[in-house]
Amino acid sequence: MKTFNKMRIIDFKMGKNLFLVGILIVFFIIGINSFVLSMGKRPKEVRPLKEEESVSQTPDVEQDSESVGLYLFLILNQKCPDYFQDFSMEGINPWVRLYSTRYLYPWAKELENCPQNFHCILHLDSLLIKGIEELVAGEKEDIYFTLSKKPVIDLTEEDKDFIFKYFFYIPIQVNADFYSRYKELKSLPRHRYTNQDFLDLEVLFALSWLDPQLQKEYFSRYFKGKNRSFTEKEKMNVFEKQMELVRQVIPLLKALQDKKQIEIMCTPYHEIILPLIHDSNLARVSDTEIKFPTENFSYPEDVQSQLAKGLITYETFFGSYPMGLWLPEGAIAEELFVFFSSFGIKWIFVEEDILRESLEEENLYHSCFFEKEKDITIFPLHRGISRKINNIYFLQGAEKASRKLVSELFRIRKKFKKFQRQPEIVTLNLEVDSDFIFKLDEVFSEYPELVTTTYPKWFANYPYSRQLDNIKCDSEKGGFSAWIGKERQNRAWNNLVYAREAIGKYKNSGEARIKRLDAAFEKIYTAQEAKWFFCFGQDNEKIDLDKVEQEYNDLLADIYKDIRYKVPNYLLVPSTDTVNVVDADIILKVHDPLGDDNGSGDYIYPLNDVFVPGIFDLEEFSVRKKEKYFVLSIKLNKLDNPWQLPLGMSFPIVDIYIDLNNIPRAGSTFLLPQRNAYTMPKDAWEYCVTINGETQEIYKAVINSDPVKVADVKVKINFEENIINAYIPKNFLRGNPKNWGFIPLVLNYDNESPDKRWKVSKVKKEVTQWNFGGGFYEEKNPNIIDVILPQGKKQKKILGVYKKKQAVQIPALRCN
């Protein structure tokens, strides 16, 4: 039995050894095979995954020496600034300088270091080219730059307000050490800022718009690791570096273009929606349900002029016309191709969704041409992959974005491998920094099947294209409703039509002067920019649409002035940037005693520390008359804005009731809701201007009904003197202001009031953190904190009668 068991053990061991020997032989054969194969062609080594990367990010690489490669148009988008920025900056806006130092220069330097077989296409805006020239020549300077060059001790309060408001707009990727100080400054209330805080903010803002590598260099070498307590000398060093980089941008790009490593796409001179300028009725093709303007804008000649100005600007700096044209917002229509052809444009890219109806899906990675203009090649833009890569880049960095792009490209190559007549070409619109270019070049070097190219190189080898019988009139946003159809947009289009007609009439009058005509055309081209109409379609509390519309109307009004035509009344709304009313004719000016911001005499300020004594104390009310409008001015003892409300003040609600006719009960004797007070019968009001930190409106009285809002009011605060100026067009209020009556008063604003319309903070019996106390009743207290009364009238007596259950009736101020 033992012998049998020993034999079983020996047999088992021998079997096990034979099994292991067999495995070794198999591996040996495989190894010999691999070696032999490697002598002919060595497989491409794939970078191993890092722990945090998913398998899906690794491309499925198939070595296929027989198939053609996959070509790419890598379009670097200059990343135009957000439409919501202030439209009325002095001189050129800051993005000329900031985008040059953050994107254009680093792009150019990185591409200069890339091998000759790595190509990119750069979208370069015509106005940006012109702006760089003006900045380098010292002809213009943005207000950001002007303020930053001032010593901090010389900054006015208005300068500091501007810096505090606008110097927090920075790129996403910023040196972490700088950003910690940035966050600290952003959380600090404006009234607590020191001169050093403003200096630090200026320096950090300028640094954030440098290339990330330069940020690190400044932090580690020049600033020795500090992120605060900068000096004026250190600040100027950063700005000198910015200008040094700006001066190198155009020469670097031209050198790259001349050696055919990059291709530059140009734009129309202004960023306009080409189909809508050609004929705004073209929008009806894709947007059938929206309400259109009453007037149709149709000026194909303006399309031609805008294209010519843009292309000539490019030629001036780069020596020839560009082959590729960037279509603003991807907006396209068949009617535009005749203009493209006349200027020698050779290629454009169009959203794949726009082309999908004319092409089969499998053809979306091939070039095509429009049947009516065969000399222009059209490339479908792959928006989906572009957005995916842009998002991964900004969220996870260049390494993951590059690997993901390779994965997506091999997926496309595998799917369409059967089409061998010519290789597929993928067009991408990338919004990235220079570090992505560096990483992508590094990754692409591992995959010779992926070929970056430019149009001349592509067309020389693959001139074949598929024919399109028609092209849908559309944009990358799917239709044109982003720029036309809403009330404010349509009003702007109508006003644009009237101004353009006036220019045409002047041009054909036989009396036109070239200088005046050129000035008018320059402004009408600016008024055609997409940013205006896009902004007018927004419903965003952060955008002061009234202010933007006023700036737009001012621009149109200047056109009429250039050609010596009468400015239409509908454009005569005052510009809100006017605070100097000293030269206006004074109609009425009344002072109010200090220290009476206690209502009926018993009101107690809220307990929270933000309620500084004097912020509800009226000092003066005045009515002034200028050429085209009236200015109603309220002076307060103090103004503060700890809640950062858009107008620049947080606490008061200012009401100004206006009686136009001095006829008893001809208007309303009820004040606006929640005031709990009335006018005298003879002072019944027709209009009321009500102003708070968020809204500025004018209401019309309706007998036996609620008042109706009739317009927004243009308001500007003079922070140096604590004066609130409201501008009312003359054609809005009829009659002689010397015969009018006025009731100016102040209430406490409650941003969290359940009543979303009026937001009046009620006066309570007991004072609270946010409510005035000292009221006699809980719900019937007049919520008026201060009011300016006619001479001889006592505020305590007039407002205090409610304690006797009598109605509070407030008399109006009058000139006589």
C-alpha cells in the first residue's frame, strides 16, 4: 500500500514537472516569434496607464501599414471674451493685451519649439490684430492698464471701485499660491480694503494673465515665494513684461506662418452674424415661431465691406490674404458663398449638425464643396469631440485631454477604415493653453498615423471632395434666436435699420463728405456686432440691460450726429455714465436737516453692524434740467454696499413722487404699496421713480388700481458725494417742471422680503437685526425712515399722526 502511494506521488510530481516544462516551451516559442517579427517592424510602445486613468482613455491602436492615416485640423481658438463684460471701456479693451500674453504669445513660443511635422491653425480676430498694433504703437491704452500704472496712493475712490469690480476676472488655471491670496481679497469687503490690498490685487490680476510657466517663474525667482505685500516697482516689472510679450506676438506668428508650420484663419472686421447682416429674414428659415422685428435689415454690401476690412487687416501684417475664413458663431447661409469666392477664400469649416442633412453620417469626416461655389472646400467641425477635450483639459489637465483625444481619433479611424479613397480628416476647435500643445505634440509623436496638417498641405495631396447640393441656413447655436426675436433684440434691429437708412440717404444726397461718411460707417459696423444682440436676449440679473441698451442707442445717436441729421427722440435717453450735472439748470433744490432719519421720531436703527448711522439720512433733493433730460438727485449722508448690489448701494429705497398738474385727486394719493402713507389731495402723483440697489424703475399711477411700471430709469451714483442721480428723458414727462410737485423719501430695503416686487423692510415695534424698531403698531407703521418736506413742515408731526389712527399725508415740494 505504501509502495502504491509512493508511486502516485512520483507520478504526480513527474506530471507537474512536465506541465511546467510545456508552459516554458510555449513561452519560448512565443518569444522567438516576437523577436522575428520585431526584426521587420517593431510595434509601437503604448504608455502604461497611471492609476487614476481609466481603460477607456487608452486608444485601441491597430498597426496597419497599408491604410492611410487620420488627418487633423487643430484650430486654436483665441477664446474671445465673455459678452457680458462692460461694453464701454475707454480705448481698446483689456483683452487685446491679456489674451496676447496669456494665449497668443505662449502658443507661438510652444509651436516654435515643436517639430516641423506638427501643425496648427490659429483663429486670429481682425480687431485683435488691429488692437495689438495700436497697443504696441502707444496709440491706445485700456483703462485697466491706465489705472494699474498709477501709484496706488494716487487712485481716486472711483478708480478703486473699478479695480474692485473688474480685477477678479481671471483665467481658470492660475498658480495656486497666487490664487490663495486672490480668494482672500475676493472675500474681503470693499470698505475694508487698504492701499496694499489694491496693489496686491493689481499685481495678481496681471500675473494671472501670463502663461502659467511664467507665473511659476515670477513666484519662485522674482518674488521669492511671496504672494502679497508687492511693491510699485514689482508691479511695473510685471506690466513691462506684458508689453514685451505683446510686442513679440505678430512677428512670432508671421515667422511660424512663413515656414508653413501654422495657418491663420481670419474673420470679418467685426464679429457679426453674417446671414443676419445679409438679410435678417434669413432667420425665418430655421426659426419659424419667434416674433421678428417690424423692419428687415438687408445690406449685403455691409457683409462685403466687413469681409474686406478684416482680410485687408490680415494682409497688412502677414503679407497675403488668408485661405481660411472663421465664420462668427458658425453662422452660414448659401447666399454668403459668392462673397467668400470673390475674396479668394479657399476653405471654411461648418458645424457637422448643419451638414448632417446634406451628408450621410459616414461622410462627416471628409471634405466637401457647395455645388454653386466649387472652389471653396468645406470641412465639418466635430463639435462633440472639441467640447469633450476642452472640458477634460480644463478639469483634468493636458495629459488626460491629450490621451482622450488620441482615443477618440483611433475610434473614428477604426469605424471609417473601410473608406480608402482618401483619409478621414477631423476638424477640432480647441480652447486650450500652451501646455496642451506641448503635451499633444509629445503624445502624437507616439502615433505616426495621426497627422496634423494645414489646408495647403491637405489640398495638395487630397483635392477630392464630395458635393453638397444645398446648405442649411443655420448657426452653431441651432438657428438665430440667440440674436433676434426677443423684444429688446427686435427694438435694436429696428433702430439699426433706421440708422443704416439714414447713412444711405446721406451717401446719396450729393452733399456727403467722405470723412463724415467714414465715421458713420465705422459706427454702424460696430453696431452690427453680435455681442449687442446676444446680450439683449439675456435674462441675467448680473447684466444691466438698460445700461447696455443705452450705450447701443448712444452709438446710433452718434451716427446721426456724424452726418448732421437730427437724432430721433427714441434714442435720446441719457447715458448713465454722466454724473456731472453742475452745468445743468437748477429747477428746485431743497435741503433736509441731518439726524432726522428716525421716521416719526421714535424709529430705532436695526441692530446689525452693517446699518451705519446716516445711511438713511436725506441731506438734499434737487431737480435739474439739461438739453434732453431732467436729473432728479438725492443726496444721502452716507452710502455703503456690503451686499455688492449692482447699482453700488445696499440699504435705501428712494422714492420720488411727481405731481405734474397740481390738480386735486387728478393722480393717485396712495403711495406705492407697503409705504403706509398718502399724498395731500392737491399733490396727487402721476409718476413715481423708485430706486434700490437692484432695480431702478418708474411707475405710473392708475386711479383705483395698482400702479403700473412704464420704464426702467437710468441711474448713476456719485460715490464721492453720496449723490444718486436719476435721468428722465424730457419727452417722457410733459409740461413745465417749475409747476410740478415732488415728494422724495427713503425706506429700508429688504432683499429677502416675501414680496418680490416691493421689498420694503417693515418697521417693527421691537428693533431686530434687520428691521427698524420703535413703531407704534405692528403692521400699520409708516415704513418711511426720512422724507424731505416743504419749509416749515415738521417730519415728526406729519409722520407721527398714525399713532392717533390718522392717515399720514405728505405735502409735496414746489418751486413756488
